[in-house]
Amino acid sequence: MRNPLVRSKRTKRTQPLSQVRGLDVDGRARWQVVYNELHTLIEEGKYAPGEQLPPERELVERFGFSRATIRTALTRLEQAGLVYAGAGSVGRTVRRPLEIHFDASKFEVGAYKDDEVRGVDQWLSNVEEQGWEGRQVVTVTTRSAPQQVARWLAVEPGTRLVRRRRVRMVRKPPGVEWIPVMLADSWFPEDVAHRKVDGIAPLLEERDITMPGGIIRSIGIRQVKFVDEIRSRMPADDERSLLALPTGTPVGEHARIGIDEHGRRIRVLASVFAGDKQYVRYELPVAQPEAEVKSA
């Protein structure tokens, strides 16, 4: 059996092989020792949300490891979404948990909660009910269908479509900083997007716009079926930038495909949200056997 001790040429002293290879005495990488302890302290609330972790030099003295090792552990905490790096001299800060639910079982189903007077759509109404103030920045462009969008709408990749993008943000009154939480991209065939009501094409308006029963119904289209797809993935570069995501943060994606009475896929709404800030919520009725309903 090979001796787990080797001789250091520099110090001429016998050292455990684990230390020579940058491992702790129980075989863990040194950065993992630091990571595990800080992770536990954050989870237990010893470092509260918004509180700064000790600076690197202090952690070096505390653990007796190199600065590079400490930095690796802190980077891993960032990638795990537990802390974020501040600018300049500001160190790592424990992230504040932020959870907003998106009620997919009520969205676009049944009575609308749009407020036409204030121009508040269902999403804004939903976040306000949860105690947040919301806003969204709307842009409308015509572009070639990406492969995934083409699949959702059953068209050829590269087909010209209209994309209506809303960058959705929230803040907690009386806070002043807006936090980006969702990208909501609605994709339409061009003929659908150009439909007009009272002389305007509402889907081409770069502003919040609401109509009785929703825009789709107002332009004369009756959706009779929705198909939802939900997945978790890593963000694209533009999504990471627009949502201000720390490195390593995954996103959730909820796609709702609207199908009209003729079986045509007339729209897909792809909502991409930070995996640590928002979640999709469903409430679904349970079908009862006919015999049980009659006996009740």
C-alpha cells in the first residue's frame, strides 16, 4: 500500500498528500471547506439577507488558506445564487430572497382582471395583489422566427413574425430600485399582429395597452385551446443581461401557445424569469366521477 505521506522538497518536511494537492485533511478541496461553512451560516441566517460577508483578507486569516482558495469558494457561492459581488470596494453580499408567483391557471382563463382605466394588465394586477409595484417596458419588432418559436407556432424557421417584448420589473414600496424579474415575449404571425381595432393595431403599440376581454379577443380572434410548456434552462446572453442575472443563475421558461377555433396557432407567449425570483403556480380542479357528483 502506497504511503499517503510525501516529502516536500521545499520544506524538507513530511506532509500529508492531501495537503500537497490542495485538499483538507478529510479529502475535501480547501475551497469546499470554506464554501460549506459559509453556505451553512447563510442558510441558518447567521449572515442575513443584505449583509456583507467578511472581506477576503479576513477569511484568509480565519481559515488559514490562500486568497485564491477563498476567492474560489466565494465565486462558487455566487454561482449558487447565495451572494452577489458588489462594485468597487463593496464585498460579497447575501442575496435577498424574492419570490413572486405567476398564476398560470388563471391567466387568460375566465374573467380578465385587466384595468382598462389605469392600463393595468393581468400580470401587473397579479404582482400588485402580492404587495409589489410593477412596470414593464414594451418593444415591438419584426424578425425571423427562431427554431423554438417556429416549433411552437408550427411555421418554418425564418418565417417573419412580430415579437412584442415586455421587460417586467417590480419594486416594493417605498423602494426606488426596480428589479427585473421577467421577459415576456409574445410572437404573432404578421397578419394577426396587424389586425386593427378602432383604427389602431394594438399589438404593434409600444406601450401598456389593455382591452375588454383581452387584446386577442378584441381583434376578433377566439382562442379555444392553450398548450403550456414549462422548462428550466440556462439563460441566453441577452436574457442574462436584461434580467441582471448573477453567473450560474438558471431561468424558468413558461410558454403558452394559443390556438384558435380553426386549429391555427395564432400566438405564443414565452415568459422567461429568474429562477430565484419567480415561480409558476397552478390551481387545477380535480375531475369527479359522474356517480359521485350525482350522489352528492
